[in-house]
Amino acid sequence: MPYLDTRQKRRRLGAVMGASLVALAGAGYASAESNGHHEDPADKVKTASPIKHVIVVIGENRGFDHTFATYRAKHGQAVDNLLAKGIINADGTPGPNFQKAQQFSVPGQNQTYFIGADKSQKVPFAALPGPDTNGAPQAQSAAGAPFNSQAVANIEPDLEQDDKVLLTTGFTGLPKGPDARISGRSQYAASGIPNGPYQISGANASPASVAAGADQDITDDDYTGDTTHRFYTNWQQSDCAADSQHVSKANPSGCLQDLFPWVMTTYKGGVDEGVGNSMAFYNNQDEDAAFLADLANNFTLADNMHQSVWGGTAVQHIALGTADAIYWTDGHGNPTVPTPASMIANPNPVLSGQKTVNQYTVDGNFSKCADFSQPGVGPIVTYLNAQHISTNCEADHYYMLNNVSPGFLPNGAPAGAGTVPPSPVRTIGDALNDKNISWAYYGGAYNAAVRLSNIAVQLNPTAPNLSAAAAQDPADAIGVAYCQICNPFQYASSIMADPAVRTAHMKDMSDLDTAITGSTLPAVSFVKPDGLLDGHPASSKISLFEGFVRDILDRLDANPKLKAETAVIITFDEAGGYFDSGYVQPIDYFGDSNRIPLVIVSPYSTGGAVTHTYFDHVSIVKFIERNWKLQPLTGRSRDNLPNPVQKADNPYVPKNSPALGDLFDAFDFDKRITNLVNFNPTRTASPGRI
């Protein structure tokens, strides 16, 4: 099927399904029996709101400005993005305030990591370092996406049939290296990409990629290169300091967000690490991310939602599950020193006869952040002290900062060396279990991963490997795409070490389909697509994540009663190393970090409102706790923080910082009927399109 036909079909599906989602919400008062569904046990549990079910859907590595750069909110609503700030124009070109997002380089330093650069040391780029194809597939393949036929793509169970063609499109047609589809465009050929945010989509000016069979227009259905997103690089990209050069009334945290490409060009010598990819954005006016924007225009968008931790995937999901960070233990819950020593981070630069910057001594995954003398710790603690913020780091604890696989396999077996020992940190799952409130984690390809785990343990009990097991069991090869580091409960001994608890709460996406159809949906559901559909740059794409979300919403459409009391929270784990212009609130050593999209779909969040309350992943935990009347998980977890008090002149900066909202103000529980009666979308294009 031709690419443009595919994209046009996807837009039409998005518009029709977005409209049907709102329309069917009004049918939510029919009885369960009249719709052919069982009585919903969650109805019997008292809640603080009419919401009896929450489904949290988490995509991968897309920032707010990156995804909603040119989104126009409905009349009477404001949204804080690149277009509203005048950094870019609606057509994606540099706007009158483009210089506010300009990026800088910094000379080589001596032996010490830093997070805030001195203004006198910073030099603006003459042109942006060009993007590259880091990790993006060059061609179609029988072994991975994009697949070389829809027949192969049919192995993916979590897309509707009409969307499976998206698994066969979007390859770059280029070798690993500079992304000529973008940097080779005619407007950039002479002087390069302007020093600031640039639009991904547009005319493809690379003859090589066209000759290889790639599409001639780059859209959100094309694979693009990844960018690095690790704890210490992310801190440094944001250029945070508490001095007069950084801090202002509008930006009291002093994070300037102006070192993104410089960090990428210097990290590990700048070899295939994303280079200028971090400044890329999609244009909603060109119908990029059209389905997500359509949902935002019909429901509620948050433009002040943040990733909880500086860095990558695992720590964000852990924050979602624990409202905290986990640490290295002896396997019995006692803190100890990680092994091998290469697990311990040392972001101080290696010296090779000259000054270097981001070629870390040890690019590790754990830090003892209560110890000021530890590499990398001092600059962050100095900054937090000046901001009067506690590190929330306990003595002798080495906290996990970057991706490390959990100590349990999906089947509950020990995962072997190189993984995190079982975590004793209390989870929201434990809290729900204590109150007999139903919940589940639904992972894409989980059942296949369990079967691969069983084989992997048989093949090598001390170092089980799912990829090796997939070679023995090709029928379950999709199980390799199950994201182990994305499941916060797979780190927890309280969940994974007990077979009965694990079986009751660790589920496959097919189980979610059954639960929605049969009205047996738990009160709380965490939903994670597999690696093909999660939207991660290079390995996935936004169009696939949108298709995954659409499948869930359509299933809810078919059960109006269930849908009438369900909220679907759609967000991402992290910004993925992409530039964002939003305010960042310091909360503790671990974060917060940059903004990510958050859309709340429910009968109580219709109308296209934009909420500016400060949220992060822990806000979802706070919503669950408030709605189901639970206490904070522990005395130190972030769910103890108060709800923000907003400033009249700047609602994005809490007056009572550090503070996190509990999402309740994203709903309007009093005007549900009015919203449903008055709202009648007839639009067939993307929201705000001009």
C-alpha cells in the first residue's frame, strides 16, 4: 500500500475514532447486562470521584515541545509550547523569539563534572550540529520493524488490522550517519540548520534514501535517529545553576535548557550519539502526531507534566511504581556496594593528554548521592543546597540512575548477574494489595516473554537470555520486545518472588482486551506497549504508539458502561533527551526533569482544556491514592509532597515548591452532563490546523 495512502487512512481513522470516543461516552448509563457485560466489581469500592477505573498508558521518549510544538489550544485555552513562545512559527520556521532556544558549546574542562556553565564560557553554535540516523532502520526486514510484508507484521497482536501496515513503513534508506533527509533539505544546504529547534517532517532532499525506496516526505511515520538520555548527561544538558546568570523570577530553578547538542557532540567523543537530534520537533499543523493532538483537542491536555528523574526509561517507571528511587541491595533488602565496580558512575571526564568534557571515566548506573565526595555528586548537591532542596539520599545507599534490568525474569526466576538485586522499596501495587483493591500491570508480549524465560532458564540457569531462547522458540520471538526495565513491579521482591501475587497482577495485553470486553477491568491498570509499538525513536515511531492507544480506546468504546467510569491517562516515560522550553522544578537529587505529554481521556475531561498544574509521574500515584483513599507509600516517597499553589502571574511555577499535583484538577466532575451534551466534534483534520 502506498505510504501517503497509509497516512491519509490513519488520519481519517484518528478523526473518526476521536469523535466516536466522545460521543459514546454519553451512552455510559446503560446497564452492564444490557451491553452483554458482567457486573463490574470495582463499582463496589468507594472512591473519591466517579472514576472507578484508571488505565495508565506509557509511551517512550517523546518530550512535550517535541510532540506538541505547534499545537493550538481551543479558544479560551492557553498552551505553553514553542509556537506560543514565538520560538517557532506555525509553519515550523524560526519565529521572532528563536534566540530564546539557541544552543551553546562550552570549552573543555579539567577533571570535574559540572551541571551549570559560566556564561562567559558559552559560545553559540553558528549552525546546529546535524541530526543523524542513530539506531534507525535503514531498510525493511523479515527480522524486525519495519517488516518487509504485512504478513510478517501480523505477528504483532496489539494493533488493529488496518494499522498493522504501519509496521512496514518508514525506513530511512540511509546508512548509519548523518540524516540527509533533514540536513540535506534545500533550505539548509548552504548555511546548515539554524541554531535552535527544527522540524523533522517535510520534503526529503536525500537522493540516496529515495533511491533506496524510502518515502519522499518525512512524517511522524518515519523512523528517525535516537539521542542519548542518561542521568548525568540530562542534568548537564539543562544547564542548571543557582547563580544570578541563571535564576530569574520567571525561572527560579535556573535551568536554561541550552546545552543539548553540545552534550551529545562531546559525550563519548560524539560518536553516533544523536548529535543534533535533540532539537527536533513534530508539527501538529502538518498533522504530525495527529491522533494525540486530536485527543488533546477533545479531552484534557497537561502542558506542565514532567519526567520524574533525569535520564532514561527504567528510573521513570520505577518512580511511577514507587514514587521513589531504588538502590543496590544484598538481595535481602540491605543497602550495599554495587558489583562489579563498573556499575558505579563517575562522570568526571577522562584525560587523554588534553582537556575533555563528556567522555566519562565510568559511564555507570549507580551513585552514592548522600556522599558529597563521590564523582558527579558534588555539583548537583551544591546546586540543590543553593535552592534549599533536600537530596532525599540516604547514607550508604547507591541509587539506580540509569537502565539496569530487574533481578527477576518475567516468569519470576532470578535474572542472573548484571541485574539489580531484588528491591525492597514499597510499590503502589503493595498499597493496593493491602486494601484489596484490584490492579494489574499489562505488558505487551508479556506471555511470550514468560515462555521465553522458561526456555532461557533451561538453557543457562546462571545467565538466562531471552534472545537466545527466541532462537529456540521462534513462535514466541515477539517476547524479546517485552520491556523488562519498563515494569517497575518486576524489580520488587514483594511482587515477583510470590508466584500467587505475580500471577494475579502481571498480565499480557491480551488479558487487558479480555478485561475490557468482559467488564473485569481492575481498578488500576498500568499498560506498556512492547518495543515495536512504544513510540521510542529509532526502534519505533509515534504513529505506532498512536495505533496502540487507538486500539485500547476503541475497545472501551465497545463497552459504554465501563468507559463511563474510566479515565485513560496517556503519557510517556521521559523526553528522551529532546529539548524542551518548559520550567523544571528541582525536587531532589533525582529530578524533576523535562516536560512530557499527558492527555487524560474520560467523560469527565472532555472539551479540550489545558491544565497548567505542575505534575510528574508521581502525580499519577497521588491520583490513585486520593481516589482510592490510600496513604503515601512511605515517609520519604514523593507522594508526600503537597499539591502546588499556583502563582497568578505564572501558573507553571509552584509557590510552595517542591510540590506535585494529584491530577484531580484535570477533571471536571461537576459538569459532565453539560460537556457531553454540548460537545459534538465534526472536525476531520488535525486540531488547530491552519
